[in-house]
Amino acid sequence: MSTQRSGVLAIIGACIIWGLSPLYYKLLTHVPPLELLAHRTVWSLVVFAGLLGLQGRLGRIRVAMSSRRDALILTAAALLISANWFFFIFSVQVGRVTETSMGYYIQPLLVVLLGVFVLKERLGPLQWLAIGLAAAGVAQLTWGLGAAPWISLLLASTFALYGLLKKSLSVGPVVSVTTEVLILTPLAVVWLAWVHLRGEGLFGQDLYTSALLILSGLLTALPLILFSSGAQKVSMVTLGLVQYLNPTMQFFLAAVIFAEPLTGWHVTAFVMIWTALAIYTAVTLRQERARRRIVMTSSAEAAALDEIQQRAFCKALIDDVLHQGAQRPPVARHVHQHDGLRVQAKLAPSQHLEEFVERPGAARHHHDRVGVHHHDLLALVHGLGDDEFRQVGLADF
């Protein structure tokens, strides 16, 4: 399996787990959101710390918190991801998965907007059109329902800000999230202790609920590990496109499985947001193709320049060998090395030049030999990136 294909499959696996996660949280509607959030935090730490321990990377947590700046950023990121988790759990428990789906559709466009105002990035007219369409969709939904889709906006904004903060960190995603849940765990433990002291804690009362609460750690860790692994193997365009699988599956669950109300205002909002995402994705794809053309052109120009330099070197080498051959005994052997190219030349009594061009350590059966007359020079040129010899005439130099 190719590296890119395995990366895509890993990201798809992560998005499927995220997309189907409302089914899991529906099984825990009898657990208060804050208690469920506290358990998710504690059991996530168990899974993440266990993984880093097996990899011998627990020391990375200390490194991640080594500077005051990074410690503050990680603390802020921890609070944002905790808020995001809470609103997600709450939305599922109160039957608002439709708004959850909308929030994760809006989030990529909100990230772009943060890039403009915070990172001073520049957008083209079509990208502004996409953001305007999404904003108009949310505005008309607010007008139609008489209230803003707060869950959508809170999910989108907390996750977008979380991503913005993570851009300034040098640690990997698993180490970062482990550090974040480590920061949150004392608060989670205090909350769980208080709930159980009041006799309201549900953990331990029955095996079903306790097992599901423990599972929350794995369901948090597994998709992140898959996603971070896959993200290293695919392009950003592929990554962005596959991520839409998550809110799409959540929308399907809300409309078909949970049978949540879907008004005309909702449908109009979704159509406008999907259109905005289509425009934004088309612009991104066009920019990526243009970037690849530039890279390919630059690579071709570099390769052409490299070949010209090799040809010039070989011509100078042959001239040098012939010049030295006229002043040495009838048989002389010359060895020249340049940029990894090793040329061994022997001038025979008949004024023919026998050349061997090889890579240091190359197998002998790759060597070839050609007779070269003083008036009909030929050279064997071994491209530095090739495995085969090419025969080049003097007219080519």
C-alpha cells in the first residue's frame, strides 16, 4: 500500500469515528454533561500517557511545558478544547446534532477568517464570496428561528481558536493533547470527587455505564492518533476535503437516525454553507495545481541546469585526459571525481580513449566501455540520479 493511500485511509478512519461519535454519546444521555466531560478528560489522559510511556516519550511533556510562553498557550488550548468537548456532548444530549454538524462545516471558513485578521493573510474575491455566503446562511437561519445557532458558532469558534493556538507550538499533536488533558485532569478529578461525595456520581453504579465512560478515553485518543498519522502523508488539499466527511456523517445521523427537526431555514442555511465550501474548495484546488506547476517547472529547470553542468565537466575532463596522455607513457590511467561522479580513463597506444564512468561503490556489471578516437570523442555520462548510462556525443557538449 502506498504511503499516500495509507494516509488517506487513516484520515477517513478518524473522520468516521468522529462522525459516528454522536451515537456513542446518545448512549450516555443519563450522565450529566460536566461529569461525562470530566471522565473523558481523565480516561483520555490514561490512554495518551500510556501511549507516550510505551514510546518512551513521556519526557516530551516536560519539554512542552519548559517555557512560560508554551505553558500559557497549552493552558489556553486546554480550556478551548475542553469547552469544545462540552458543547459537543451537550448538543448531542439535548438533540441538537444538526447544529453540531453546521458548526464543523463553518469551522474551516472561520479558520480562514482568523488567518486574515490574526495572521494577516490575504484572500481573493472568491474566498471572500465563500465567507460571505456562509455568514449570510447563518444570518438567515438566525432570522428564521428567532435565535442564533449558538451551538454551531461556539463549536466552530472554539475549535478554530484552538487550531490557531496550536500553530505556534513545536510539539506534535499527541504530546500536545496529552499535556492539555494533564492540565485539565486536576479540575476533572476535583469535580468527580465532589459529585461522588454528594452521592450523584454514576461511575461504578453499573457495569454498562462505567464501561462506556472508560471507553471515552479511547474514542478521544484513537481518531486523533489516526488523523495525526495520516496528515503527515497527504497534501493539505486532500486533508481538507476528507475532513468534510465528519460533519456530513453527523448531518446524516441528525436527519435520518435521530430524526431531528429540519426546517426550511435549516435547509437554506446548509445549502448556502455547502455552496460556500464548494467555492472555497475549488479555489484551494486551483491554487494547489498552480503551486505544483511552479514546483515542477522549478525542478525541471534545476535538472536541466544540473545536466548542463555535468556535460561541461565531462568535456573538460576529456580534454584534460587527452592533454595529459600526449605527455605520458603510451598507456596512462587517470581517475577523476566530481560531485559523486567518478570517471576512470585510460589512454591506449592507438590514441583511443577507454572511459569508465561509475558511482563510488557501484556494481561492476554496470560499467561499460567505449573506444574513443581523437577526432570522434564519445563519453559515457552517468546521471547522478539515474541507474543507467547514457552515451553522449561531442556535439552534445
